[in-house]
Amino acid sequence: MTIRLFLRSAFWIGVYFAVAMAPLLAMLIGPIPPGRGFWREFSVGIGFAGLSMMGLQFFLTGRFKNITAPYGIDVVYHFHRAISLIAFFFIFLHAVIIPAATPETLVLLHPASAPWWMAAGAAGLLAFAVVITTSLYRIQLGLHYERWRVIHGYVSVAAVALAMTHVIGVGYYAQGPAGRGLWIALTIAWVLALVNVRVIKPWMMFRRPYVIDKIEREHGNSWSLTLLPEGHKGMQFNPGQFAWLTIGKSPFSIREHPFSFSSSAMERDSIRMTIKELGDFTARIGETVPGTRAYLDGPYGSFTIDRHAAVGYVFIAGGVGVTPVMSILRTMADRHDARPVLLIFGSKTWEDVTFREELEEIKARLNLRVVHVLEQPPAGWRGEQGWVTAELLARHLPENRMEQDYFICGPEPMQKAVRGALDRLGLPMDHVQSESFNFV
């Protein structure tokens, strides 16, 4: 990571913690309500911090490029998922500690006599629980991705709104100039983040549409879509990046999915994405009709050699995880990049090896060596088989392996295993980049 990226990373981390802890500072500045013990004040403090952290999720998931650029959007989304659990735990503790420390407040929870602000707080806690539960157990609950996104989006907004109603209704630490000003500022910021995601960004996409020019079948039950910009110059991206794709719908639609670019970043007049038939949306990707309008939100991602200058590169891909690697290889070929490249490509069978013919052809334009690893090799196969292990890597990594940069893309279990194998070989982890699309 360059000094500039490090400073940007440190800056945004500092901003996050400053905003998350701002309600606690406002408690110290404003007047302290009389007759309240430690545990009651403690519960209010962690409740405020939890709510502030929940509100900040609108920024973490808002795809603000300035925020995501230092880390990569997949890292930001994983942080969003982890920090949401911590924030919910804080809010839950707030709801538990007050009645435990001051039993007389239990009367406020009686359904028949609860004041409106307590009802709002209870409903907000329940809404937060729905958001967390449906996110953690989406597959077990049988929720399709699009349906989950609708629930997640609307219930999250309702939860934060109900929690804010509770804060205003209770009144403590929200009546003085400091407290009132802080919560007003936070609310305005959260609303603006939502407006940007749901209105401004889709409107910008609507004004820059694409049309699907052709669809080509690839090995491994995958399809390559070629998109042409319609009425604009298209999108510039770094090799290895990705974008959210919406096909045949309005950009205001909730139905969008992230896919890596597979085309060279040097191609200015078209964009290619290679998509494997895996889920509800992708299972019918091959039925897409040329001429269909599409929209792109991007580019995103830090999985690119343009951020990591090295004497050579090692790519370790599994299945359709070769897609961003293909974008990088095509770009390097177009740039006449002579640096050595090793691709270790894991696939289930030989027929599942996406881009296998082009990988052989592109060797004439690149200093490229490809090692195929098959789980189920055909009869007479003399190459590597099974899994990508430390022993396999040790057989193929270049002698100057410590000077290489490593890029891993594929299923999460494969990525975890490969990172462990590289670590056992003594390779510095700051030279290892990976990308995961498991944003839910």
C-alpha cells in the first residue's frame, strides 16, 4: 500500500470512529439529567453509539468511491457486516440494562400503557433484529437475493427512523444545543446518503445506459456479455475491477448484481463481463437478448495490478474467479507488459476451464505460464490434480517468489486455504491480494 493510500485509509477510519463516538461526547457537553445512576447512563451511552454506528452503515453500503478506494469495496462490505453485529449488540444491551438496573422502568414496556416513544424503541429493536437475522440466515430462510435486498433496505431505514423517534421522545441528551445539533446533523447525513444511493446514483446511471451487443457461451457454464455504451464514451476501469450490472430493468430497480470485467482495460469502445450460471439471476443469463438495455454502477474494487507494482505476478484462481484475472492478462498483453506472470487455475473438470483456448493463445503476447489444477482430471491427465496446496505452490512458484505480488480470486473456502498455504510458505501477507463477492 502506498503512503497516499495508507493516509486515506487512516483518515476514513478516524472519521468513522469520530462520528460513531460523537453522541458520547455530546453527552459530556450537554446538561446531565439528575438522579440517574451509572448503569442507566452507561446503557444510554452504548445505545447512542450503537445507533450512530447503524446510521453509518448507509455510508458503508453507499458505494462512495472515496471511502471504498483505500480498502476495496469487498473489505468495506465485510466490515459493514461485522460492525453491524457489534452495533446491534450495543443497542440490545441498552434495552436490557435499563430495566435490569432500574426495575421501575418495566412499567414503560407494558403494551397497554407504554408511551409512544417506548413503543417506537421496542419496534426499532425488533426491526434491527429482523435485519440481522435475515442477513445471517438468508439462505436458510429461503430468501432470494432481490427479496432480501428489499427487506434489508426498507427495514433498515424503518429501524433507524424508529430508533431516532425513541431518542427524541425520551429527550435526555437530545434537548440541549449540542445534543440537538448533533442528532439533527447525523439524521441529515443519513438521509443524504440514502438519497444518493436511491435517487442520485440511479439517475446518473439512467443517463449513461449500455446496450448488450452479443452473448457468447464459454466453458464452465459461463457466458460473456459484450456491452456497448449508448450515447456516451463508456467507462474507464482498472484491470481486475468490477461493476454492479442491471439488465432490462430501470437503474432504480433493486435487481442488480456485481460482476467483474473480463475485457481489457485498454478497450474503450466496449465492455465484457463473463458470468457463470450459479444463482436465480445468472441461471438465465444465456437467455438475454442482444439489444437489451443495461446499466452499470462502477467501477469498484482494489483487485488490480495498477495499485501494486511488482517484478512479476502470481494469480491463483478458482472457477469463475478467473474472470478478473483474464481482464488483467488481456490488459497486460495490450500494454505489451513483459513482466513474468504465473496463473495457477483450479477447475473441477477440463470442460470447466473457462477461457482455456485464449489462455494458450495469449501466451504468444505475454510472459505467461499456466498451471491447471483439476479436481476430476480426465484419463491420461499428466498435470496437477486435487486442490491448490502449499506443496503444489512450492513446486511452481518462481525462485524470486518473495518479490512477486499474489492475487487470489475464487470461492471463499479456496481463498482461505490458499492464503494459509502462502503463509506456510513464508510469503509476506502484504503481498497477497484477494477479492470476495460474498457481500451479504
